[in-house]
Amino acid sequence: MQKIKSLMARQGLKSPQESMADLSPVENLRIPSKEELRELREQPIDPQAEQEIIDSIEEIYFSNDSFDMVQHELEKLPPELNLQELEEYRDKLKRQQAAVSKKVADLILEKQPSYVKELERVTALQTNLQLAAVICTNARRQLSVSKEGFTEASLGLLANQRRRQLLTGLLKSLRTIKTLQRTDVRLSEMLEEEDYPGAIQLCLECQKAASTFKHYSCISELNSKLQDTLEQIEEQLDVALSKTCKHFDVSHYTKVQLAYTLLGKTQTAMDQLHMHFTQAIHNTVFQVVLGYVELCAGNADTKFQKMQYKDLCTHITLDSYIPCLTDLCKALWEVMLSYHRTMQWHEAHDKQETTPTPDDTAATESDESVVDRSYVKKKLEHGLTRIWQDVQLKVKAYILGTDMSNFKYDDFIVVLDVISRLMQVGEEFCGSKSEVLQESIKRQSVNYFKNYHRARLEELRMFLENETWELCPVKSNFNIAQLHEFKFMGQCRSPSVSPSRQAVSSTSPTQEEQSLFQEYLQEGNPFEMHAENKEEETEDVLASNGYESDELEKSVYQDYDSDSDVPEELKQDYVDEQTGDAPLKSVSRETIRSKKRSDYNLNKTNAPILTNTTLNVIRLVGKYMQMMNILKPIAFDVIHCVSQLFDYYLYAVYTFFGRNDMYESSGLGLISSRLRTTLNRIQESLIDMEAVGENAGVHGPAEDRKEKVPSPHLSQLVVLTNSGTLYGLAQRVVATESLVFLAEQFDSLQSHLDTMMPAAKKPFLQQFYSQTVSTASELRKPIYWIVAAKAIDYEQMLLMMAGVKWDIRDIMSQHNVYVDVLLKEFEQFNKRLGEVSRHVRIPLPVSNVLWEHCIRLANRTLVEGYANVKKCSNEGRALMQLDFQQFLMKLEKLTDLRPIPDKEFVETYIKAYYLTENDMEQFIKNHREYSMKQLANLVNVCLGSHINKKARQKLLAAIDDIDRPKR
């Protein structure tokens, strides 16, 4: 009931009596009785209607406890009161109040069990609280008893003991702190001694100890100080690491790596190392080039120090270019050698650390170290290419910074040699083909070589136009390998090895060839070789006064008794042309005499025949090959220029001594189709035919003209019209045989050139040798033909033969006078050959060609003379045979040339006088080597009296119908 009242009080409700008291007197008149209220309360109400009544209550009645419902209702009253309305409104309020009261009563009845249960719990709680109060009271009483029974002295003793233990621990901590405070001095000493691992170990131990005593305020300062010290150690360690990039020291590097391992920064150290190597390359090349630039400038101008490296390279002078390049390569070699030794150290270190460990902890650490080693190995391998690329770019900038087109040849070869060695270093360093270096040096080489070759061709033209074709006296054992231009070929080596490298390999041919990094691992530098080799470039090829010994003049036979000094090429020619066997000391005296007659080298050695110009061409070829040997990318360009040197020399010799239209049309095939094609090709591709004209600058494209050379002119000092010198035979021999000698040298170089030639361009080289070099000896025919045609008076012989009577009736036993005259001419020719041979040795092939031409011309003159005969009897034919046999018999004593050229040509013609009509017709068809005039003479003179006119006309018509190509 109390709760209901409180609830009613919160809602602002009052008891029915109180409510009745508040009503006005009018209302009191209508107060229902208790019975009415009970009836009203007991009157059954529909729950839904009841809920509607409750819902009709204004919301303000449920707002808060301070709500004054009476005041609210009074304020709602209208100004004019209506009793009926008030009663109705009052009844409504009563119904609402009754509904609420009934709802409250229902809720109380509904919650009654829960109320009873909760009341029981409250009662139990009250009982427990009372029990707890009793327990607390007992405990306080017992604690009071314990306090009185335990003495304060015992507690004081325990407190003092505890304080003593704390102070003892504090003393130990203070001593440790004191030691820690003094470690910075020791760390400084260890850093000065470069004992980085020890310093780091000590610092780490101190940090570990400091972390134990971090609760002390002084330790916080010490800890930060140790951290600063550790950072300082790392900085000094980085500096120490950078020093290994230029001068690698095993013990120093071992300390540094161990220190980084203690720090746990092995991978970081490797990254830093590569950064230092890159920086070392840049700083090194910059300082080297800057030093030379400032030295050449002659002042300490600081503007150079602020320049970029690429711009700095353009200020290098020509005089200082090679020394600077050499020093540059030396410095870069030191950097790459340090990197190489760094890799070697890591490889050896990895092998030592690969031992297995059974301990689990060690195994874990080993796994971490395996990861580190793998990272370091990959980083080092990757760094090889990166560092070599940096080196190439630096050297490329230096190479392209200067125009080398005006360099001297030897200086340019030095540059190529140095770069070649550098490329070899790169190949051994990381297996690189050095494309960057090759491209840059190729650009410079092509530019240089164009200018150089053009100048050399002009120089060769000048030499040829001033050449008097005198013999250049060289020793009998002369070989191109003796010239210093061909020294690079003296050793059997791969063309990829630089010239300076070969000197090293030649000193110990039996030993296995070492790489540059193995050879110069401890000391030395591969770029110091050139200066040493330069001093050794000496040659001894010239003979004194044209003779190697005065003793050679005492005996003709000495030339044939010993051929130990004769070059293999000359011995081979001698063997091929003569007997097919090598000459022996036990040859017969008759054989020696025959050789003496044929090979006009009285009082001369078998030294090669060449001129100063030939020697210069050979030297040029050596220089070209040396450049090609060092720089293979331009090998084809160089070989093409080498071929032009030979072409121009061959064309000059032909132009000077072999061009004569009158004798070329002789029908003897003096110039083969291959030689003719070669000469035409040279004239079209190399000879500037317009340069001789006045309007040279008007005709032809400038570029094409630039690649060509004017045709050379024979020196006015060379006289080719004097019969006393056999029309310049000495000069002709020197010129022609020097060309043949040059061709022999080219043959000996073919295999070497072939190895240098790119595969796609090898057909050019093969064609050059088959179409040009091999035709050199073919020039002997047209050149010596002119001498043979003028040396003997063939016209006089024809006149003398025309005066001979051939229609004789008696068989003669005495030959005609013209034969003796002709033989006398040959003897005079032989004598002149001997005179010429006192000045210039006439080799066997030359004498054979000369005799062959003379005999061939004589025999053809005989046939021409016989063809001029108007009348001839059988006795006359016998006289012809007698004359020819007498000529042959005497001629065979003058020369050992066998068989006699065109012997059958004369004999067949003489025998044709005996042919019948049918045989003559067949003879005409089979023998086209005879001219129409000669064949017609056979028909008219030999068969004229035996056949009728119709038959003669038939044979003459057959002669006219035959197209006779010239031999």
C-alpha cells in the first residue's frame, strides 16, 4: 500500500478524501457514496474499453512528479461554467481514475510473487551482513593481539639486512658505471689503430651493459653517447671501406668486413662498396684529366675544376693526349684490380664458411649468413658489368673529346693499342665485348683512317712519280717480318691480343698464358708495356753498297752452292721454274753454267728485287694491318684500302712500262682477259682520269673525285728509249719484279688477312687475290715484250730474207747469211743482258720471258719471211729447213730455254709446202694461228703449179671465209 501511495504521490494524485476536499461546494453536493464507488470499481469493464480510457488521459498527467493536476484542471475551465458539462467532465475524470486504479491493482497482483521472492533475498542479505560484522570484529581483536606480541626489534633487524643487500648491489652497479664512463677513451684508441671489429665489439658490450642499468639517470646520457660513438665508428668504417676501391689490402678489408658483420650490415656494406667504386671511378678520371689540363694550361685557373668531365676532356692538347690516356687507363686498372681482388676475397671467404654446424643456434645463424653470402655474390657479379660500363663511358668521353684525324700514325697506333688492352681487360673483367669502346674508337678510326689513307695515296703517287726505279739494296735473307711494322705478327697469337701483350707471351711460349689479372695481381700495370717495347723496335734489312760481302764477287758459283739465306718464296719460284727439285751442292758444272746464262745475277746475291717505293708500300701495309689487328670493326675498310695500295702500284707499273698500243695489237695475247679486266677496274674505281685535264673541277661528283687519285707520270729521269740499256731493261726489271715481290708478300699475308676479315666480306678478299694479286706476274709479258720487240732488228731480217732466191735447183749444204745475222743479234742481246745484270739481277723467270719473246718474234718473222716468197722449189724448201735447223742449233747454245717457243709454228709452216690439195684444205681449217696472207702464200706458191685455177680459188675462198680470232 505504501508503494501505491508513493506512486500516486509521484503522479500528483491524492486520496479520494483529499480530492473531495479540494472540490468546490457545488461538487461536494454530488459526491458519490462509497457504495457507488465500490459498485463503480466492481463494475466489470471491457479490457479494450479500459485501455481506451487510459489512452484518453492527457499526456501531461504522465510528465513528472511536480505536475499540479488540480491547477491544470482549473485553468482549463471555461469562463462561463455549465453544471451539466462539469458533471460530465467530472464523470470522465472519475472513469479515467478508476481505470488507472484498476490497472495499478492488476499490475500489483501480477508482480506479487516476484515481490515476495525479492523480499526473501533482502532478508537473507541482512543476515549475512550481520555475520560479516561479527567476523570483522574478531579479526580486529586478533590483529591487536599480534601487534602486541611481535617486537619492534625483530622488524628493525630485518630492515637493516635488506638495506645492506641493496647497498652492496648498488656498489657493484656504480663500479660498472665507472668502467662504462671510461670506455670512450679506449674506443678512440682502437679507432686510431683501425681495430674496427674490436671497437664495435666493445661498444656493443657497453650498450648491452648500459641497458641493464638504464634506471639510473646518468646511464641515459651514457647510452646516447655510446650510440653517437657507434655512428662515428660506422662513418669511419665507411671511409675505410672507400679506401679499398683504389688500393686493396687483404688485412684491411678483412677488418672492415668483420666489423660490418658485427653490426649486422653485410648487405648495406656491399651497397656502400659499389657506390664507392662508382665514385672512385669518377674522381679518379676527373683528377687525372684535370691534372693534365692544368699542366698544359700553365696556370692554376679554377674554372677547370668546375667543369664537367666531358667538357674537361676537350681541353686536352695533342702532346698530352697519349700520356693522359695511359695514366687514365692505369688509374682505372687499379680500380678494377681492386674490385677483382675484392671478389677473390669473398670467394675464398665463402669457402671457409661452408663448414656445417650441428648446433641449432649456429644453424640459424648459418642460414642468415647464407642469405648474406648469396646477396653479396649476386651484387658483386652484377657490379662487374656496372663498373665496366662506367669505365667505358669515362674513356669514351675522353676518346671523343679530341679530334684525332691529324695524329701521327705511330701516336694513333699507340692510342689503339692502349684501348685494345683496355678492351682485353674488360673481356677478362666481366666477359664484355666493350661495345661502347669499340663504337667510339671505330668512329675515331674511320675518321682518322680516311684522312690517313688519302694522304698515303697522294704520297704514293709522289713517290712513284719521283721513283727512278733503282734497286734498293736489301739483305738476301730479307723478310717483311724484319720490318718493325710487322713485329706484331712475329708471335703466334690470337688477333684479339694487343701488340703489347704479345711481347709478354713470346717470352715464355711454353707456359700457359695467364690473364692480365693473374699476371699483374700483386704488382705492375699492363699499360706500362708500350714505352718498354718502343725501344726494341730496330731493324737491319739493308745491305752495305748492295753487297753483303766482297767474297760474293769472287765466285759465280757461290750463289748456287748455298741458298740458306734465300727467302722461301724465292727458293720456291726457283724450284718451280727449273727442275722441280731443290738445288744441291753436288750439281754439275754444266748445270751451273746453264743457270748462269739464264739467271743473270753475276756478282749479285739472290736478294729480293725491290725499290724504296716498294718498301714504303710494304711498310704502309704493315701499318694498316697493325691498325686492323687492333681494331677489328674497321677490318674491311682497312683491307679495302690495302687493296687500293696494291692496285695503284700495279697500275703505275703497267702505265709506266707496259702500255703500248702498237705491241698490244700483235695478236700474241700478251695481256690476258683477267689482267685486262683488273686494269679496267682499277682505272674506273681508283684513277681520277679527269685530274689531268684543265677542267678537272667541273666534271664528276666531288665525293667520287675525292676517293680517286690522279694517274701517276713516269719520272723524266727514267729513259726507256736508249738501245744501249736495252730500252730501260734494268728499270723495267726492278719495277716489274718489285711488283711480283709485293704480290708474294701479299700472298704470305693472305691467311692472316682472312682471319681478320668479317665472314660476310671474305668473298671480296678472295676476289682481290684471285683477280688482282695473282695477275702481278702476268705483267711481265707486256712489259718485257716491248724490250724484246726493240732489242732485235726483225725488219732487217725480213729484208735479207726477201733477197734470198728460193727457187733453186740444187740442194744446198750451206745456210743463208740472214741466219748468221739473226744469231749475231741474239748474241748481242745476250751480251747486253749480261751488262744489265751487273747492275740489276735478272731472275730466271724474267730471262725466260725475255728469251721467249725474242725467239717467238724471231720465229714469227721467219714465217712472215717465208710467206713473202714468190717462187719456191723443193730444194728451196729444203734450204728453209736447213736455215731453221741451223738457227735452232746455235740458239740452243745461247739459252737453256726448253722447248724453243714457236718451234712447231715454223716447222709446220715449212712442211705445209709439201701438202696436197685435199690436205691443204684441211690444213687451212685446222691452223688458224697463221695469218690469211701466210695461208694464201701456201696456196699460191706451193700448189700453184699443181692445181687448176678453180681449185686455187676454192682454197682462197675457204681462207677468206674463216674468221680468225687473234691469239
